[in-house]
Amino acid sequence: MQNLLSLQYPFILASNSPRRKEILRSAGFEFSVLPSDVDESFDETMKAQDVPVHLAERKARELAKISPNALVLAADTVVILGTEILNKPQDKSEAIQMLQKLSGQTHEVVTGIALQTPQGLLTKADSALVKFRTLEDWEIDFYVREGACMDKAGSYGVQDFLGMVGIESIEGSFYTVMGLPIYEVYSLMKPYILDGKQLFIR
């Protein structure tokens, strides 16, 4: 049975993402899930790299109104090719178009996190550079047909078929590309972890 970290406050993840839940559980966090249903539009003039923190902050603040005495973690991931943000695809046709754009290119993945605490809001962002080899049309079609692309920024998951066979290199954290920079999450959560304090007292 996995050891779970003891926290000072209840911990809520404002996301129903299977990847984010998996990463947090693997890191020893116990949490409840309460997806934040907020408007995810943003000002088109905003710098692409600033968008994920902006959206994560909006999600965390919204849930904190319901649970002011909890730790509320929200996250948002964007895929940036040049200056263009590639969001979640609207349909499989758009997913194919996105993946054709990413084929043979290096793009940036930025994941922003926001942790609303009883003491205030904390934010961080982490980025990674992902290089795809030139993808064959049948590989893109094969992946898109399965449907896993539909809930992912840029139409792919680093842990999925196309990520496994198509990514040549990642400069930065694998977990940032997966959707949650757990190193940064842990650094924000650390003051609220009781285990270290208890060991010190003993």
C-alpha cells in the first residue's frame, strides 16, 4: 500500500484529467476531485506563455469560493508552435491538422499551476521543448481514430502511442508535457505537508 502524505488542509484538485490525477497519486498526495467549470477564453493579445497560469488562476479562485479552507490546485497546459496556441481539437479533422503542423517540428509546452491556499494564491509555470520526428500520415490517422487526442492540447498525449513513437526529444520535464509539473507542485505544497514537521518534532 502506498504511503500518503499528511497535509495541513484538505486538498482539492480542480481537474478531472486522468493524467493529473495519476501524477498526484504517484507522488503520494491524497485529494478529492472537483473540476472547475469556468470560461476558458482569454485575450488574444496575451502572450501565449502567460495563458496557462492565467486560466489556472481563474479555475483555482472559482473553487476557492466554495472551499476557502482547503488547498485548491488548478492547472492548464498549452501547446505553442511559433506564436500559435494549439488548444484541444474541436473534432478529429482539426486534430489531424494540428498533428500535421507539429510533425517534424519543435514546439513548446507550457503548464501553469495555481494553488489557492487559506493564506493566498500561489502560481508557477514550467515549460518544455518537444521535438517530433516527421510523422507519417497513417500514424496520425491511426492515433486520431482511437480518439485519445480529443481531450488534449495539441491533439496528443506524451504518454500515448504518438508521443511514444513520435517524440525524438524533450528538453524539460516529462511531467510538464503530461500536464502537471509535479516538481513545481511539490515546491508549492511543501509548507503544508505535515510529515517532515512531525519527524522534526520527534
